[in-house]
Amino acid sequence: MASVTARTSDIEKAAGVLRSGGLVAFPTETVYGLGANAEDSAAVARTFQAKGRPPSHPLIVHIGGAELLDDWARDVPPAARLLAARFWPGPLTLVLRRGSRVLLEATGGLETVAVRVPDHPVALALLSAFDGGITAPSANRFGSVSPTTADDVRAELGDVVGFVLDGGPCEVGVESTIVDATSEVPSILRPGGVTREDLEAVLGCPLAVPSSSRVRVPGQHPSHYAPRARVVLVEPEKVVAEAELAQELGHQVGVFLPAHLADTPVKAHAVVTLPASMPAYARGLYGFLRELDQRGCDLIVASLPAEEGLGLAIANRLRRAAGPRSNV
Ligand code: AMP
Ligand code: MG
């Protein structure tokens, strides 16, 4: 849970900005979101403009509690209710059939809607003060690294956001897990803060996870979450040699040094030694990418963690950070 809570007057001000059709950046436990009134089509349209995001990429509708689910979705299956009861508030997004309050502009024209209840005191206070649904993609330019602090948001979107609520650094650090709950057996569309293992334990059945290299749903492009520097993925044991070779060839190399190699000296421009724990790695991931950009690296050499638990979401983001840029 975040240690910083926004003042009541800031929450009221932010709710007022939403009511008047403006955009508010706010903290969630995953990343900072760019919020708009989900029932205001002009405000929703402004969200896409601000991010430079194609309007076909659906937004997640944030709501204040699981008891409001039927206002926003219809024909909610029992498995979805089970997941909502167990994981909300939390980093789980459910894709369901669109309810009547949901604008087609918010779903990219789809008859389904993505809904979640964020687990952050500031986000929940804003939802309660505003008393409605808030569409919120991550508060960054389309395709770039998601913001995990209020300063990141100001650096990315300071010129277009009406108001930034500061709730301190995000606890989870990667986006929510998106589960398609419209079919009989739910499937994971995007790995995230709730692990596959946790979902399967609650549902009592195995879930499909798509490969991160293919576009399966709108908005899941191969290149996303990308820093300015090019990202190259190699086997963990080859990170040091690859980094040193690229540095010798004239690159300004940033290194994601695996935790088990922590004391290894590396001849490179900048080195981030990764935390051994996956929650700490997820929490730090976007900050590490931003840091290496800020330190002037043009190439980042990294490896994938084991794809279990939060490692699945981290590997998905790293693959997409390394994805072909021309597809964005
Ligand atoms: P974000 O990109 O973090 O704002 O998360 C939004 C992502 O949720 C989109 O890019 C889609 O991949 C996914 N999403 C949202 N709505 C839907 C939907 N109705 N069906 C499938 N995926 C969705
Ligand atoms: Mg995003």
C-alpha cells in the first residue's frame, strides 16, 4: 500500500477536473493512469489525443468497488465474480460484455469492456469523490515506458494533463493482469500484477497465456513499454560479454545485471544491478529503463527472468521493450 496519500482538497479538485471534462493523472498500485470521465465522449477522445494512442486501442474502466460491476458489464459469468471477489481491489482487469454505461469510444468499438478496481488509497478516494467510472490508460505517450512516479508523469505528459495527483511510487510497478472472462474458461490476455498461479488456484483450472510476440487483442503491440535506447535480450550468462562487446564497438551500453552476477565488474556506460526478488524487480522495472535512458545509453543489454509468478509479466514487458519499433 502506498505511503503517500493525497490531501482531501486535491482529491476534490481532481474530481472537479474530471466532472468538467478534463484529464487527471492519478496513482494506482500498478502504474500512474491518465483518467477521464468514462461517460464523457469528448474527455475520452482527449485521452487518446494526449497519449497519441490510436482510438482502436480500448481503455480500462476503473470503478470504485466490485458491487458496481453490473453497472458497467452485463451477463457477468460466475468465474468473473469469483475473481472480482478474490482480487479486487487489485491489479486484475476483467474483460466482460459491455454494459450500457460504457461508451463505444472507450472500448475501441468492441462489444466488450475491460474493468478493474485499483488498490490504491488515492485512486479509491478519487473514484469515491467522483462517483463514476474513470477510463485510464497509463499516463505516458503511446508506446513508451509507463510512469511509476508523479515526476515520470510530469516528464511525459506535463503539458497536456490538467492535474497530477501524487501518491508516491507505485507498489506493483507493472500493469494489471488482463483476463478475458467472456468465454467459459477465462484466459490471460496480458500477464501483470496478479500471477497466473494465483488465478489458477482460485479458478481451479489452467489458463491460457498468449505468446507476447503476437498481436492478439487491440493494444497489445510487439513494441510497447519501450525506452529510447534499443533493448537487446540475451541469455543471463551472456549479459556481461554482450554488453562489453557492444561498448567496445562504440555503443553507450546500459546493463540489466542479473542479481546472481551482482559483484561482477562490467565495462559499460551504466549498470543496474537487478533485485533478486521478483516483486522488487517489477516495482523497479520501468524506473530502471528510464534511468538508463536518462544516463544517455543507446543500447540496453538484458535477459529474461524465469517466466513464473511476476516473472511472466516482467518477461512480457522486456520482450515488448525489445520488440520491432516499426510496428508501433
Ligand atoms: P493499457 O494499455 O495499460 O491502458 O491497458 C489497456 C489494454 O487493455 C488495451 O491495450 C487492451 O490490450 C486491453 N483491453 C482493454 N479493453 C479490452 C477489451 N474490451 N477486450 C480486450 N482487451 C482489452
Ligand atoms: Mg500503457
